[in-house]
Amino acid sequence: YFLYIWGIDFDNIESPLKMIRSLYKIGKVFKELPAYQEYFKPYKHPFPRYGQTDKEIEHNIIYFNINQQQLDPSPIIEVFRPDWINKYLFRPAKARATNLVPTFLFHYDVNEDKYKDNIKKVVDRIKASLKNYKHTFLSTEDLKIVSEQLCQLELKKDNRYLLTFKLDGKYFGEYNVYHQLFEKEAYGKYYRNSKGNDHLCAVTYEQSAEVWGRIDTLGFAVTDKSFSRSGFNTKLSYKMFPASPEAVKILEGTKSIVLNQFSHSFYGLKYFVLPHFIIDAPKIIKKATKEFLDKQITPITDDHSNSIIYTEAILHQIIESSTLSTNDIYYDLFFYQPNNAQFLIKIHLSDVLPSRLKHLFDVKKVIEQRYQKITQIIVKPKGKRAGKTIIFYINFGKIKDYFSHKVKTDTIFQPYFFKVLEAVFYSNYLQEKQILVAFFKRIQQAFKNRHEDAFLWKQITKESFTLYQFFLHLNLFKNKSFMESSKPNEHVSLTREQFIEQHPTFFDTAYKKGVFMLGCLTQILLGKQYKKLNSEPFTKQLNSLNIDEKQIQKILPKLINKLREYDTRIMVLEGQIAQYIMHPCTLAKVEISYVFTLGMIMQTEFNKAYKASQQEDQEQTS
């Protein structure tokens, strides 16, 4: 009710609210695990964690003693103790910010100038910390001494050190006043401009003596437009989404765990997968969360057969687990882009069903196996180089190639890429023509550059057709129901007639069959030209693969005449083409171009299969 009276857009906030409550449920489990407890403290671990065990690479700490406001100029180096992070009171400072107490990381560098520059930067941050938080235990003269002493230290090559101070023999964390300072600063953004007393917490559904209103978790914030379209006063946001301090601290820690431990890279983007519990059964949640955590930290390999996004293993592992694939657990997928302090959500796929994940992997496996004959790349041994076979796997790392472009080293995604993501996981419809446009644009570009790489445009064509079949088997094309004409484990047919017969949904018109066959006939001529001339002059007639209905009518007679020059007549195929292209054309230009190109490429595969069959027959005869 309180959401309604403030004019809140329910469609916009429903998904974030579910995500926040799921994070809280997961966080309560994380908080009980020793390896994750530090995430729920305002101070942080200064060095990278290597896995979820207590095993650490040895690091060192450098500290100066300050006794009764007097600096001891002799720095002390000792081994960093992970169980003392509550004493060191380190908190990473973003951008130009500083720490609440002068505890900072700095790098030693064998290059003297770089090392001096690193010292200057860390001393400047110490100076800022003293000024911003009105610390009086160090003076400007003391900082000069600190700088001089650091320059004289003999440190390990290219190592990182934690630099801090002791006040009268104690670290900052051993004083309650500094602990309170950390607590206040770490969580102040949540209550500083909006808090109230005695409200029901919107996360836990429990009464809380104090609530905070500036919730900000994984891109969701009460300052968003969807929460203020009726002139909402954000100072009163605690009335709209009150959160207890306990809930906020768990959410803050869980967010850090997710971003640090669960987040994977995807060509400049980040993504993670999280379970969403639709039940409120603590034992089940605890069991599922722990198993989900165990599977998340499974090392990622280069084998993408069990991956659908690109490098993650978790989605495939979910469907193999009876605990994680229960109907009581859905999954959220977040794609986001870190931009300094901003958290830019590219797409949030909420409530993805385990049954949908299983269906995706079942279809993926069938399609990969069916078309492996034409998509796998066999690299023959040469000299000392061993031979190998490169298998094509369907995943969004491959799909993104058709819906993105490069600017220097950055991958720029087209908006339609996220539509494809959404369609695959939600079973939404895709525009078939737009998919073919994306496929053909890349094919055509590779065709124009074929003198640099004669193989690429052919491989792209075969892989794109495999991706088309993946989308088709998922029934993602509107008004085009998939018709199965193959057995689940049957490989792609490598004869022209059987290939067409095997793909009735794709070859749904006589005209399309004719265009495909014309592409096949064109490749037959090009093969003969290359064998005799070591070139393919007929490609000049193909208009850079931009083929429309008029172009089809022009190509056929020229093609037949050229074949006659090579004493070649393929009467049945020529007759079929002439008959099929007499039918009405309902295809767009890009569809004609794509089908024609597919015919050219598949004819090469048909030829290879025929020669292999002939050779096999000869070997059996001999």
C-alpha cells in the first residue's frame, strides 16, 4: 500500500525488489561462513584473496610508531596477518578519495623514479586523511620523515605493502573511536538523508526500531525516476522502502561478495548469476546457497561445451544438481558495466527457470553435434606443430560477434544483442530478418577481405547457419514453427537433396530452394575455374554477394554458358533451378543473398563428402 500511495511504478521496481530480498537471503548464509565474514565489516582485506580457503600468499605490513604524539622515525616491517584486518582498519579508497585513518597500500618499484612517485602518492593520501578527518597525531614535518624513511627501505621487487601507524603501541582498530568512525562512514550514505523510527523493514518484514531509506544495491536506488515520478521527496524514502540497519549491512556485504567472487568478464561487460528463492525455508536456502557457492568457485576451463554465456560453468552445473534445479529456485542474470562509482545495468534477466536452462543446454548439445562435421576446424600437423581439431560451441561469445563492433580494443554492443539474450532465456520472439542482416553483414565483410583470409567468410557462413538452427529449434522466430525432420543424434546431411529435405522450415518456399541450388551451381563453376586458372573470375558477376531477384535471373544463364565452356552440363540441377525460380519471390534481398551464399559454401562441403565417400569405396574395393 505504501508503494501505491506514492505513485510507484510497480513494473519497474518489482524485479529489483525481488533481487534485493534474494541477496538478503543469500547474505545471511554467507555471513555464517568464516571465509566471508570480513565482507560484512566496514573494514576490508587489503590484498587479493586467492580462492575461498584460509591459505594466503605472504604479504608484509610497514608501520611507524607514534608514542605520545611523537613519531619514531624507524619503520618496522612485519608479516601481514589476515586475522588482524579489524586492527589495521583498511578500506579501499576509490578515485581521489582517502581512507578514514592513514592506512594505505603502496607499491615498491625497482625503478627509483617510479618508487619515489608511489611514495609521494601515498604520503599525499595520508595528508588528505589527516586533514579530512581532523587527525592530530601526525604533522607535516612528520610526513617528510615518513617519506624519507620509505625511500631508504630495501623492499621486495614489485611487491605491495600495507602502510599504517601505531598509536602508543596499538593499531587504529584497537581504539573504539576509530571503529565507530568506520561504522559511521561505511553506512552513513544509507541513513544520512533519510531515516525513521519504528517501521516494518521492507526486506525482512520485521519491525525495526530504526530504518534507513537510501537503499542502493546493484543499480537499484530510491532516487530512480520510477520512484519519484509523482514528486516523491527522497528525504522521506524510508517510508517507501524502509530497511533495517541489519538488513542494509547484510546487503552491502553480499553485494561485495557477488561483485568480487561471482562476477565474470564478458568483452568489457561484467555478468553474474544468482539464485532467486521463491520459498522462505531457511534450511533449503542454506543448503542451496552453499552448493551454489561451491559450484561458483569451480575453476573455469577453456572447454565451452558446458557454457552458454561464454566462460561460466554455473548454468550447466545448476541443471545437473537436484538441489539447484528444483522448481522452488529461479535464477537472475545480471549484465552490467562498471564505470567508476556508477553501476550501469545493461540487462537484468530475472526469474529464469531451471527447466529453461535445461532446455537450452539440450538444444545446444543437439545442434552442436548435428553440425559438427561442417563447423569443426581441423588443423593439420606441420613441422613441429601438432595437429588439432577446433570444435565450434554455441554461446553468447560467438553470438556477440554478429551484434557488436570494435573501437580500438573495446567491444561496442548493439542494443539488439541484449534482445537476443532476452529471447534465448525468456523464449521471446526474434525478428528473423534482423538476425539474417546481422549474419550477412559479417559474411559480406569477410568475403570482401577474402584475399587476406580466404577461409573466414566460409567458416562464418557455416557457424551462422548453426546459430540460426539453434534459434529455430528454440522457436524464437515468429510465424515459423520448427519442424523436426532429423533424429536427435543425426548429423547434418552432406548431399544437396538431403540437406534441403533435412531443413524444411528453412527451405519453406520453392524459390528459396532454387536460390540455394543456384549458389551450389555457382560454386561448381568456381571450383572448375580455380582448378584450371588458379582464380575465380565469375565472382565478378556476384555483386559482392548482394543478390536480389533481378540478379538471380541474370546469374543463371551466364552460369550455364560458362559451364559449357568447361564441357560441363548438370541438366537435372539446372532444370530444378529454372523451375524453382519461376515461382513467386517473397524473400527480402538479404534473405536471397544469405541463402545463395549458403548454397556456395555447402556445395564445398558436399564435394568434400563425395570425395571422401569415393575414396572410402576405393579402399574397401582394394
